Amino acid sequence: STELTQAPSLSVSPGQTARIACSGDALSKHSGYWYQQKSGQAPTLVIFKDTERPSGIPGRFSGSGSGTTITLTITEVQAEDEADYYCQSTDNSDTYPVFGGGTKLTVL
Amino acid sequence: QVHLQESGPGLVKPSETLSLTCRVSGGSVTTSYWSWIRQAPGKGPECIGYMFYTGRTNYNPSFKSRVTMSIDTPKNQFSLKVNSVNAADTAVYYCASARRSGASYYFEYWGQGTLVTVSA
């Protein structure tokens, strides 16, 4: 089965930069996507095709990728950025989407 | 902007069938792919499958034998059925619009989600 691995948690202070990584073999041949999920809400797409940002997503959110790892970077972190962040890609048989286990971002 | 709203029973008995419907507004079901995603308590999302308005479906192999997705273009909605449910199917179920990028699919708009509990 396809696996996307994320660190379970990350803590940063307001104004700092948060970097959330996601690794998996599928990322070497498929694009990566990032979703933000605040408590009790549905996920929201914040990055698509590794680096692109949907309209309405603040510019402090950016994405990058290299080899089997993609990274979501949030600069000048704000209290409102506290959420779970999930990466997503495609399974190794190129048939269905798969998600990482999520990283809980805590803003101290 | 597309808006999605799930509806269906919040409680299903073990071995019975879970049935959910997703109503689409602000767009047509004939212009996108559509998906069902679930999230068990404390876990990450899991894609159950996706479909195109023509009826072409692709199910996660983990669900393949128990799942049916269908679309009702006149009503602008789509549906999910999961047979023979058990406690492990307890989760928040989301419907979402899916976009295709090469061999990848991703989820642009999500419904608010509906909690389905499997219990006698």
C-alpha cells in the first residue's frame, strides 16, 4: 500500500516559520497536495500541484518538493494557522488518492 | 463557488447499509469529478472513491466490494452506499469535488461532513 509519512506534531511561536514535511515514494512521480483542517471543520485545500496556491489562500502559505518529499511552509505564523495539516498524493498503482497521517501545528 | 451538503442517517446498525447523498449547488455535477472521503475519529482522511458524471467510477480497493457510488444529474446530486458496515466504518463522511491533474486527483471543495456511527 502507498504510504505518506508526516511528523505527528510541530510547535512554533507566532511570527516564526513552520515547515511541515511529507515523504513517500509516490511523490517522486505524482504531484503533492496540502489541506488545512481546523478543529471541527472540513479540510481546506491550501496547496495543489506541489507549489500552487488556490485563490483566497494567504501568501504566507507555500509549497515545495524534491524527490520523495514535499514541504508546506507557513511564514510569519499566526494563531489562526493552528490546525491539522494533511498531505495527499496518488497511490503507487496510479488509481486513487491517498493522504498522509497529518501534522498537528500548535501555535504557542 | 460550489457548495456541497451531505445528508443521510447518523446511525446505522452493524451489517446494514450506509446510504448518503450529496447535494451540489453553485455548479453542475456534469462539470467535475465527485468523491466521497471519510475520516475516522483522530485519523487522517481516507478516499473511498470518485466518479465522473458519466458513471465511470474508481473505488479504493479497501472498499471495492462493499461500495457503490452513483450520480443523479437531474437532481444535481450524487450518492454513496456502503454495505455490511461494522464499527470500523464509524467516521465523518465528506463529499467533495475532485479535479484531475495528470494521473492525480485532488479535492477542491468539501461538504461540511456528516458523522455516521455504526452501532446496534
